[in-house]
Amino acid sequence: MLDYQKLRDGTGHVLAWLFSSLSIVACLSIIFYLFIRGFAQINPDFILTPPNPTLNQDMSGGISTPIAGTFLLTLTGILLAAPWALATAIYLAEYGGSQAMVQIFRLAIDVLAGVPTIVIAIFGLAIFSLPQLGFLSSMVEGVDGVERSFGRSFLVAGITMAIMILPFVIKICEEALKAVPNYYREAALSMGASKWQSIVTVVLPSARQGILTGIILGMGRIIGDTAIVWLTLGGTIRMTGIQPWWYPVHWWSTLCNTGSTLTSYIYFASPAGEGNMPDKAFGAALVLIILIIVLNIFTDLLERFGANKIKGN
């Protein structure tokens, strides 16, 4: 007699293996294709030379400022998002309980997570174009003498990026806090610590691996985004602040002006964008993929380290 239970189990196992293999093949195919097309561009000059706006691919320079812009925007966005997300996660995990207001907060976070990045980018551009927020970018003369904010800078893009990654970092941090055993909290309270003291001295240190994982994954989302970069950072491929932009006295000017990241450079250099430099676009794409892979490997190692530490205790 045919054993339907074994048949269902076997079919499910085969389908799971098949679709997992297809996902891996798709990922490796993209990486392999980028490696084939972009590896020839990878050299010290390409990494260390700033891009040059020209239609001649041989004279187009490298990607030093897009790399710097990627790190600058990622750092700005995560520094703004991490405290905000962690504070929200602490409230939801430690204080919220099952109150109606908490459910509204969770619904709002879920809705924000589902908003397309292009919508967030348009919202950011509309808000930061208001003249009252001109200190975050620069002021421009509008029609009929009406002043408006330019609404594009590293600060504007960083704030918009922080809003974009906020729900994902909140969710991961909240789950990390919930994973801390309750008897840790009870032990701290029994020693006379207040609830806030138990959170700061016991819960947060115990959940730090998960919190760091959420922060690193948020950084990965910032690195890979294009819509927000293009609309709120601008389409320039070089830093437009006071030069040399890397001098400490010019950092605020750099943050308040436009620039580029690897994603915007790839769009600019590709035939789909404003340029016709596909080889440079593939080289920049390969560098971007390498950065994302390194981040994911670091996240995996962090999780393994945390799991081994918990087992050791």
C-alpha cells in the first residue's frame, strides 16, 4: 500500500531542496557574471581615482568618491537610525506589553516596512525642500523670487535612509531583546536594581549580538539602495562641498552638499542612466557586491560567535 505520509514528506523535501538550489544558482550566477564583466576594471587606479564626467570611458577616472560617499551615507544613516530603533525596540519589548497603543505602533512599523523606497525618497525630497530646512542642504532661488531649500545632501539622504531602515532594525532589535531569558531580568530585580537598571546592565549586554546584527543588516540596506540616493543625494558623481572635501574643517560643508554612492555611480555610468560606460559600471557593481558579501559574512560570524558564547555559558 502506498504510504501517503512518506510521499508528502519526500515531495516536500525535494521541492525545498530544488527551490533552495535555484536560489543559490541565481545568486552565484549574478556574482559570476559581475566578476567576469567587472574584474578587468579592478585595479588601484580604479579604486583610488575620483570619477571624471566624460563620455570617453578611458578618461572617466575611477570610483574613489562614490566609495567614500557610500561609507559616508551609510555611517550617517545608521548613526541616526540605530538609537531611534533601539529606543523603540526597548519600549515595545520591555514596557509596551499588550496595550492598544502598542498595537498601533506595531501596525505603523509594519506599514512603514512595506512602503516602497521611491515613495520614501519622494517624501524626503518634498519635506527637505522646505525653506525652513535649508540648513540641511542649501538655499536656491525659486520662481518669482521664492526661496526654497535644495533638499539634496548627505544629511538629507542620511535622514531619509534612517527612516527607510527603521522598521527592519526595530524588528531585529526587539526580537533580540525578547530572546533574553526572563530569569535574567528577575535576577537583576531581586538584587534591588530598577527596571531601567536591569535593562541597561543585563538585558542590553545579553542582546548585543542580535542588536549588532540588526545594525549591520540596516547598513547593508543603505549600501544597496538607489532611489533614495538619486532623489535626495543628487546626481553628481563628485563631492560638491568645499574642496578638499576630506579636510575636517570642510566636513560640515560636505554633509550639506551633494555627492554620489556606488549605486548612483553604477546608474550614471550604465547605458540605462546618463552615461555609456558599461565596463566601469560593472566594475563598480562588483565592488558593491563585494562590500555586501563582506557585511553578510561579518553578520553570520557575529551570530555564530553569539550562539557559541550562549552555549559556553
